[in-house]
Amino acid sequence: MSLIVYGIPNCNTVKKAREWLQAQGLAYQFHDYKKQGVPADRLQAWVQAVGWEKLVNRQGTTWRQLDEATKAGVVDAASAQALMLDKASVIKRPVIERDGLVLGVGFDEAKLTAALA
């Protein structure tokens, strides 16, 4: 089982998820958007798996700081992916994968527990 946690290290939700995984004794690889960028092929797979609407964090600081024209331009998967590739911080975090399948977007202990069972 290969777990990968995608996110940024200073995000509180990412920290909670990583701490939880460690407490469960689960090994995982961490992919830091700030250092490694957003893998375009994985982003495409996430959009197909969970939908672009779930991936765009409209509650976050990055989204709120965007100008209205940019926000209004996010209307479909292609425009959302372009924004997420340009501004990784707009992706809801963390994205957790196991063997290439999305287990969760954001951290929900109950859902992640069920997905890992």
C-alpha cells in the first residue's frame, strides 16, 4: 500500500492529517506543492475522481485574494485545472491517495478511516 499526501507543510489541515497517519502507524510519502509543484497528471486524475468543484477551495485565503475576473473565469474543469496549476494553494488540502486512487480531499478522520479499511 503506497500512501501519498499532497499539500503544503504549513497548512493546519495537512498537519492534522499527517499527525493522524503517523499515530495510526501508516507510512506515507509527502508531496509538497511549494517545492515539487502540482503534478498535472495527478490533478487530471483527481478532477476525474472527485470533480473540480471539490478540489477548488473557495473558502481559503488564496481564493479570496483572487480578483473577481479570475474567480468568475473558473467555470469548468479546464479553467479550474489551469488555476490550480498556477496557484497550488487554491487546491483543497490535503489530497490523499493510495495506489493512485483518491481516498480523500481535505481531512475527515472518519472518512479516511473507512477508506483505509
